[in-house]
Amino acid sequence: MNYNFNIHPEIEKAETLPGFFYQDDQIFSDLKDKVFLKTWQFAANAHDIKLSNQVKPLALLDNYLNEPMVLTKNSSDELNCLSNVCTHRGNIIINDGATARQLVCKYHGRKFAMDGKFESMPEFSDAEDFPRPCDHLHQFPLIQWGPMLFVGLDKSFDFQAIIDKMKERIGFLPIDEFIYDSVRSKDYLVNTHWALYCDNFLEGFHIPYVHKDLNQVLDYGNYTSELYDNCNLQIGYSDDAVETFDFPEGHPDHGRHVAAYYYWIFPNMMFNFYPWGLSLNVIKPLSKNRTKVSFSSYVWDASKIAESAGADIDKVEREDEFVVENVHKGLKSSFYTTGRFSPKREKGVHQFHRLLAEFMNSK
């Protein structure tokens, strides 16, 4: 379907996406092809596939994208992310994590190397012009950053450039030493549209009204947003009573008391860096009315958690849920059309709406 969403490039003049954007079944469906299949997603924790000759099927945005993938690690410990669909008749090749030296389809015995290259197929000696390039498994771009693996659904979306942009601020942190913490990691089910959850994350405007405790920790007056290509950063400043980053000489924020860096990557990932480590939030659409929010915590210095701006993530999350669920209800009103942006406080939301409009309007 062709769309013509228009978000004025000047935030002082712009109006938000219309309320029906979050309520329309066709729009929700088309977001999959026009947005999610043209970007990158968190794939898995690197420790989930740490053995040589290991395979691990992926459920990437399960119940929405439903794109079957499999991670493989060969005997040389080279990682690949491949289509998990046999190029013969479309059978799912790998159903469970295991060890293997090649991928073998259990339907008709077609075999692939651990990098997806076609190897052999029974009863095909008389087939002409076989095998062809299309008989290999599709290989997806894969990037490992510290303990995290990310997969690209569209090569034209430069995810490495986004990582490099984040490294300008957090590159001094030893991310390779970050350890996944299953106890501090959690899924939340929220009765709202996934994009409304992102809207809320992308502005600190609501902090004094929604997060009373967090507002005591962060210096709201100096809360800032910076916009980059396909991502942005919110910086939470604080005082000496709260854990702040210990910056090296030459760092862009050296001498400042920064308690948190909140990065957002289009369309649905948040990287919240604290002095203790990272909380990675992935916003997963389930339906136009329901969203799963997956928090994955990676701890570097546990001694800094208690006095950190990210100490009580669960409480902040519940407060956010209350607000976004109410917004979702409010947008069903017959008398709401669009809103306006605060030029000072809602730059990130404006950028998000512009990107959504751009991707949805594309052919």
C-alpha cells in the first residue's frame, strides 16, 4: 500500500503522526515489510553460541517477523547467520540448538556447509543447470559487539556506523568484559502499540511527571538530546551523590557528571549505558495493541548498580507502562487527530516520526 505521511522537517512547525497510525491493521502489517525488514535487529547473546560446530535457530521478533534464521559456528569459530529454510522445498532445517559439521535438511537430505554453501543433494544428478547460486542458503550480515550479536535484514542500513557513533561516547568502556546477567534481564508485556513505547523513551519531557524517584537522580534542567543518522542520544546528568562515569582525558564529556547515556536505534532498540554496564531494550511488536519489551542486562561493575540511575529499572518500567497504555487508549478517541512537538524536549520523537514516515512512504 502507498502512504503519504508528512512530518515537517522543522520541529517548530511539525505535527505528530496521526492517531490512526497506531490503530490501523494494514499499517501495522506494512510496518513489517517497510520498516523492520529494512533495518537491523538484536539476534542473540554471543555466549548462546560459544562452541565450535554449534548451530542455534533464531526466533527474530517471533510472532511478527517470523523470519527463520540459524546461527552457525564452524570448526574455525567463524560465525554466520543463515536462512533456516531449505532451498529445495522450504523445510525448516534446524529445529533445536545442537552441534554439527554441516546443515542437513531432514526432508530430502539436502546438505549445506556451515556458511550456507550448497554441498550435495540426493537424486539430482539429472537436473540441468544445478546447483545455482539460489541453491545456497541466504546469508545475513552479522555483527558481534562485545557480548551481543546483531543481524541485518537489509545491507543498505549501516549498523556499523551506528555502533561507531556510540563508541565516540562509550568506547572507553570495556564492552568485551560485559557479562550477561540473566537475573537482571526480564520481559514485559505492555498493552500498547510498539511505536508508542518508543515515543515515550525518546523524550525526557515526562521524567518530572512520571518518574519522581528518577527525577531526584537526574538533572532535568541539563537533560539533552543529540540526533544522528538513524539514531539519537539522550544524556542524563547528575551530581556526585549518584554514580557517574569516570571519563578518560580527551573524552567529549570529560569533567561532566554523566549518570547515563540513553541511545536509541531505529526502529526499536535502546542501549542504556550506566557506570555499571548496559541495559539493552528491544521493543517487539506482537499486535497493534500489545508489545513485548525485552530487557537484557550486561554487567561490568556490579558494585556501582545500587547508586546508579539504572538501579531500579523495574520501577521505571512500570511507570512507563502506565503512561503508554493510557496513551494507547486515548488515541482511540474520535476527537484526537495529531499533536505538536516540544522543540526543546521532543527532538527524538520528531526524528522517529520523520523516519517512520520516510520508510512507510517508500515504494
